Amino acid sequence: MTTTETVAATKLESASTTKAPSIPFALKLAFGGLAGMGATMFVQPLDLVKNRMQLSGTTGKKEYTSSFQALRSIIAKEGIFAVYNGLSAGLARQASYTTTRLGVYTWLFEKFSKPGESPSFAMKAGLGMTAGNTLFAPH
């Protein structure tokens, strides 16, 4: 074996045993929280319309006939930013609950994963259920 072949073989061995760099745990938490908060920004207007439609029927007279009519009415009467009323509560929930839940899931996933092998669907489902039932889970 020549020197060049020996060096190439050594590099190949070290490359196969080198562990891939991992994303820091705090960054994973931040990404999870930001993903939840981004979803809330999209869902908030839909949730507001749903709640307004549910509440409009409690007085006996239906104020809205459809989701689109409810959205148009809210924007016409209260302005475009009214569809984001209550956003701060939703963002606070996502910043705490989703960040914690996804952080616990990531930690459990890394603990129960074998190197080079992905956990089974049943294992992932169990990890998801465990992470979803964390400290901030609403009951």
C-alpha cells in the first residue's frame, strides 16, 4: 500500500466515524417556537371568524350567514387589524406551550434514536404523545 493510499484510507475511516455537527438545543427550541408563532399568525383570523360565528347564534339571531360574510363584516365595521384581536394571547401560548412540547419531543427523539436508524412509527407516535402531554398541555 502506497503512502497516498494509506492517507486516503485513513481519511475515509475518519470521515465515516466523524459525527455530523448537531444543531444546538436552544436553537431547536427557538425554531419550534417560531414555527408555532408563525402558524398562529396565519390561523388567528380564521379562529376569530369561527368564534364570532359561534357567539352570534347565542342571542337567538344569527348575525353572520357564512364565514366570508363574517370576515367582510368584521373588516368593514372594525378595520383590517381587527382580525388579529387576541393575537398576543395566541403568541404567548405558542411561545411557551409549543416551544416546550417540541423541545421535549426533540430531546426524546434523540434519546430513543439509534445511530443511523430512524425510530419506528409506533415509537415516534409514542414520543409525540409523551411530548404533547407535558407541563403546559391544556386539559
